[in-house]
Amino acid sequence: MLVDDQVTFTPPSIDNDFRHNCVESKTSRNLSHDSEPPKLRNINNMQKSDLHRRHFASTCSFLLSRGIIHFNQQLKIN
């Protein structure tokens, strides 16, 4: 089963840029609503994002090792 011709895996370097921008926008948006200092909130968001990225990577690794998905240039699911 082919999921979508446009589905691609995001390399870590692009992911890091996206994560940094995402954390900055969340921080500026929530400044007036949180009592947590911006620097601490920024670190917490980055830790959560890193945890999610590692979970995604381990899930992909598991699926690839079982032959459930194949990664060449497109993501295909059996």
C-alpha cells in the first residue's frame, strides 16, 4: 500500500531548525499565560520535542526492521 508520493522523512538538521522555530513561537505566544520563566519553558519544550523525536525514530527503526515499512525515496507501508 502506497501512502502518498509526497510523504518524506525529515532529516535531523531540518528537524532541529523546525524545532527551534516552533519552541520560539510557542514561548512568545504563551508569555502572558504562564508563570514559568521563558528560558525554563524553552528548555522544557525542547526536552519534550527531543523525547518525541527519539520515540518517532525508534518507532521507524522498529517498523523498518520488521519490514512493515520500506524507506527508499518514498515511504511505503505493506
